[in-house]
Amino acid sequence: MRIRPAAPGDLPALQDIERAAGAPFRDVGMPEIADDEPPSLGMLERYRSAGRCWVAADGPDRPAGYLLAEPVDGALHIEQVSVHPRAARRGVGRALIEHAAGRARAEGLTALTLTTFAEVPWNAPYYARLGFRVLDPDELPDGLRRVVAEEAEVGLARWPRVCMRRAVPPPVS
């Protein structure tokens, strides 16, 4: 897999990845998440044009996963990371997150943050294995509080969710 910035022509494939990656939520009693629409092409283009959308591409340069991020509270906040089931369990998500950590470091940001489902095995438990820790609600800075409120407005608070953070050490000089 090669991590690269998303190209305009990749965006419909990212929607397909999101749909496919959402399907397993049906098996854990979350059909609303499985049936949720992927990010719009307009939203994906906003992240892409801002340099905040990366894809993991396979041999024929076909996207197998993607990550969207934006700076929030001095950290690079992972808005979405999704991997197509055909590429699952091959380190694609980990590679995308490590790429994001490198980008954060290069931009002088001190951490990666994300919000995720607390009890879904490929969500919070997975991120914990990658070095993220759950933040207590009283630790949330204003930007993450805003993210949590926006997620609640669209119904994500229906299931237990957590905010997680992983420090990004400065470059070794």
C-alpha cells in the first residue's frame, strides 16, 4: 500500500469504501450506521483541496482506504478513517494513521485526536492498540467539545462514544 494525497478522481471510490466499511456495523446491531450515507463529494473535495484527505492505494493505484483530518485544538483531528473490507487486517488503517501522525508532526501539531464508538471492536479498542487513550469528558478542549456536540446533533450519541488522543512527539533533531 502507498499513502498519497487523494486525487479528484478518487472521491467516488472513497464513497464506495465508506459504504463497504460501514456494512459490518449491521452485525453489531447498528444498522443506522451501516445505512448512513458516505461523505458527499463536496465534503470530500473540501478536505482534498485543503490537503487533508489521504488514500491508501494498492498495486494498481486503486484506493483501499482513506483518512480525513483537520486541525482542532492544536492536534490533527481524524474526522474519518475507513478501509474497504477487501483490504482489512493488512495494516491499511494503521498506515493511514501513521501518515497522519507524520503530517501532524510536520505541521507542529502535538497530537492526533478522534471520536469513535466505545464498544465496537474495530473502533475504540483498535485505536487503543495504536496508542490512543480515552479522554475524560472534563479533559476535552473546546474544539473537541464542539465536535462531540455536532456528532450528537446527527444522532451518533445514541451509542456510547469516546474521544481519544495520541501524543505526536516532536521530530528528533
